[in-house]
Amino acid sequence: MNKAKDGDLYKTVTLHGVSFELRYGYYEEFERAAGEPIPIYPDFKAKPIYTSDGIPFVTQMQELCEHGESSFKDGCCADCRYYSDGEELIGVCTHPKNRRA
């Protein structure tokens, strides 16, 4: 059985003509002692990436933005009515105010 190592490629996801390499790793340093590396997703809040039409990419687990609408108090993008599902926990935000000019 091959175990994933930090930095190994998990999967390449292509959405709206943009490719993302998801690699195994750790979000926090303390996680290294706790077990196996996990797939690491882009931080679209820190480094926004947009489709060719100016629509921002988001992850399902990302915190709601100021325009987000969810029926849950501490909702995330997956719960937002403006989240459009993509692949492998990555999608786009369809709220018009988040669109890049």
C-alpha cells in the first residue's frame, strides 16, 4: 500500500479552463504529528483566481463572504445560494458583486 507523502500530487482539477493542482500536505504545522497528509486546496481568499468571465473561484469550505446567503449561522460557501458546484470541492461564486470587471 502506497501512502501519500507531503507534496505528492493528489489530483489536477480543471474548471472553466483553469487548472488547479491539488497536492497532499498540511494546513497547520501541528497536523504533521497527527497523521497522514491530506489534499490541500487553494486559498482563494488570500489569492483570488477568476474565470475568463471574471467569476471568482471558491472552495466549499470557505467562509461566506459579505454577500453570502446561507440558512446556517456559520455558513460556508457550500451552503450559499450563490455557490455553483464544480469539482472536488472547488466551484465558483455567482454573486454579481464578487465578479471582477
